[in-house]
Amino acid sequence: MNKLEDLRKRSLMASIMIVLVFLLIFFSDISYIKPIVAIAIAALAYFAGLEFLEFLNAKQIKISKRIFLGAIILEVLAFFAVSQYAALKILPLIIFFFYISFLFFSNFNQIKDSIIKISVASFGFIYIAFPFAWMLPILYIKNIEMQDGRMWIFYL
């Protein structure tokens, strides 16, 4: 019975999230809604990161929760900044470089499981941050024939 209760909770949350995503996509062209869309996508990436960390805990793999989730949020917001200000196009790469560098340097003091931690944290970051982060440049794309990225986001 506990599994059915969990399914009901997840179904309710998924339904609410789907409605919110459709509303955000529909109103995303309004200038004061754009930061709200970015924050909402960052929040979705944050929750996806939490799910990933729960999966890692079940496998007894420990990575820094604050650094992992913080880097994901920063990467999403960096892609939003790039979608609004083209001069900041190097920002997501800088955040990625610092995160990967931090992973290597923070695991130099221990040899046991360091390769596993570095690879899992790198994979999780790429697996979660990039798909969510790329939603923003796609949503606010201006240089394709369609002239509106909302249809691409709806497709995704």
C-alpha cells in the first residue's frame, strides 16, 4: 500500500509541475517573466539533483551535496545570462571548469573511491545541469526560422 501512496504523491506533483511548465512556457516572452522562468528551471534542476543524490546514497556513494547542487543552479543561471546577454557566453564554461577543478582538488587528499566520486559527480552535473540549462537558450532563441523557441521547448 505504501507504493500506491508514493505513486499518488508523485502523480499529483507531476500534474502540478506539468501545468506550471505549460504556463511558464506560454508567458515566457514577457520580459519580467523571463527571470521567473530561469528560477523555475533552476529549481527543477535542483530537485533533479536531489533525486540523483538520493540514488547515490542508495549506492553508498557520497559527494558534496552543497557543491553539486550549487554548481547545477549556477550553470542553469549562467545559461540564462547567456541567453539574455551574448557577451557572457564564456560564463557557463567557466562554471563547468571551476566545478570539475574543484572535484579533482577536493579528492586529492584521499585515494580510495576518488575516481568513482569524480566520475559520478561529473556525470551527474552533465546529465542534470546541461539539459535543464539548454532549455533557456532554446526558449529564448532568436536566430532561427521559427523565431520562437517556445515550440522547441514544448517539443522537448
